[in-house]
Amino acid sequence: MGKQPVRMKVVVYALSSFQQKIHHKVSENWISTTLLLTPIMGTYTYVQNYKEKEKLAHRY
């Protein structure tokens, strides 16, 4: 018995138009995102630092 050729299916990967729009929006708005998240992260860090100092205040 001889070998019979097997048909292979081609797999093509591509982004859908919806995914491309999301990437486009993110790349356009990274400055706005940074300006929004920086104060939030700064406030969170300040509060965590304040609480830690308050916990350690009785040691001095």
C-alpha cells in the first residue's frame, strides 16, 4: 500500500475590524489614560504610606 497525499488546511490569523479599532483607540488615547491613572495611583500610594506611618508612629 502506498502513501496517499493528505490535504492540509491553511490557517490564517488576522485581527477582526473590531479588535483593530480597540487597538487604534488605545494607541491614540494613551496620554489621556496616563493623565487619568496617575492621580489615582498617586493618591492610593499616598494613603498606603500614610497608613503605614500611622501604624509605626507609636514606636518612636
